[in-house]
Amino acid sequence: MSNHSIKPSAILLVLGMLFVAGCSQNAPTAAPIKGVSKLAGGASSPGDGSSPLTGDVNQPQQQTADANPNATLAPAQAIDEAKAFCQAVGVSTSGAESAVFTGLHAPGDTSFKYWKPVWDVTLGTVTVELCDTDGVISSFDAGPPAGAKSGAVMSRDAALARGAQIIKAAHITETLGPASAAIATKLSGSVWAIDWPRMAQGHPFADQQVSVTLDQNTGALRSLAVAFDTPVPAPARAVLTESEAVEKATSFLESKNHHPSDLWTKKKAALTWVTPKTFGSTIAKVRPPVLTWRCSFTNATQDYADIPVDAVTSEIVTSALNYNAN
């Protein structure tokens, strides 16, 4: 038998082929690119709500939950909740539908009237703002009125009962104070304008409330606004007495009075929450609510003044003054 020697080059070739085969078997599967989802048929599309064909990003109702990591609801859910509210209060909707998540806003930003993150939903000409986390309908606008209505004006009691139904449908569960209601003239016509003050620890807010307007004849909902700028305030107990607060408020008025002989007369004083503001160069920001003695005065020339005196520190809350003196 003859001996056949194996050339070194052949050995190197075999070893190289084995090495390549091993690498291909152990290679990790490529991870999907973040923000890209698979469509039917294997095509990929951006995960930012844009169209897979046109790249059009102006389709907020097409956004996925992944596109809004801070949102609890998906756009379709926000639209469904808005439509459910409209149906519950007897408002018909038609036309294009969209939902945009406003995102988390800076605490105290007064461009937002509800302190939690919300969705802006459009249902044709109807606009609905709803909270992403608690389902509260924080704003509603029925859009342009269909036309002037005629007939008997709804009674005050009927308007208040209708308002209570709307508050329930809007998932507003915080305690509200007694309502004030009056006929008001708006651009959309004459309406019942109803306001309920927000309550905390048995005391009303002077500047946070729920407001509803209804068609004065039919009771149709025209608008809803929930002005809850801040979280529920921390527990507070009044240290200052009513008489001490009135004395403090009177001294303040006397220091501002241009007519010393024109005496102010106290109308009432009550424990009331107010929301102080810090006024910046471009926007006012609200601070945590303060429990105050809100002392109300009038005088012979029909001037008025509501002076909030901090019930704990006895300081005048100057950013929450309601003061008119000629």
C-alpha cells in the first residue's frame, strides 16, 4: 500500500469551512428595530402612527399604545369612551374621529384645567377631553348649534336634575357643593349656566368648579368644563379665628382705601379653599390650595372685596384677591 500525504493547504481549507459553519449555526437572530411593527404579509411599518405607504404622521387615531408610553389608554379606547359619554347624554356624533394624547404636563400649568393627563378627542364637530387614568370627562363642547330652539324655558329644578345626570355620566365622583344656576346669553344662544364648587374637607373652593351649560329650552348639553387645577389638598386645620381673620382683612382694606371716609362693611366670612398663583413672564402657575378665611366686604359706593386670609399663617393670599375699588 502506498502512503499518500495530506497537503497542509487542504487541512487549512477543511478547518476554515468547519469554522464558518459553526459561526452560522450559533449566530443570534437579529433583534427587531425598536418602534417598528410587522404588518400582515411580513412588511414592516414605523411604530410612530404613520402610514406604512405614505409616512403620513397626521393620523393620531392610528397611534398604538407603544407610541405613547405614558398613556394608559390606546387612541381607539379614548374614542370609544368619548362616544359612550356622548351617547349617555344624548349627543349624536358623526364625521371624522381622532384622539391625541396631550402627555404629562408641568404641575400647575394653567393651560390645562384638569391636573391629570388627558386625551383630546374629536368626533366630527364635537370635542371631548377625557382623563387617561380615571375616565373623567374633563371638557366637552357640542360645536356650533344646529339652530335656534323655541318653546318653554326649562325650569331651574329640571336644569339642575339634567346637570346631575351629566355629572354622573362624566364619572365625576369628587364631592361638589350646592349649585348656582342662571340663564345666560352665550354666542350659541341662551343657556342654563350651572356651576358646582369643588369641595375638600367640607369647605368649598373659590376658584375650582364644574361648569355645565344647557340649551334653555331642550336641556341639550352645550358644554362641560371641570376646572380641577390641582390634586385634592392635604388636610388642614384653621388656627386663625373668624374674628381674627376679619380684623386682618379690614386692616388690609384700610391700607388700600383711597377714600378713608368710605367705610367697608363685612358681608360674610367663611372657610374657603383658594388656589394661589405664581405669575411668570409668559404663564401663571398654580400652587397647592390654601385653606383661607374668605372675608367679603362692600361699601357705600358699591365696591366689593373678597380678601382671603390664610387660616393657618394669617397671611393675605394676594394672588387670589377679588377686589374692586374705584
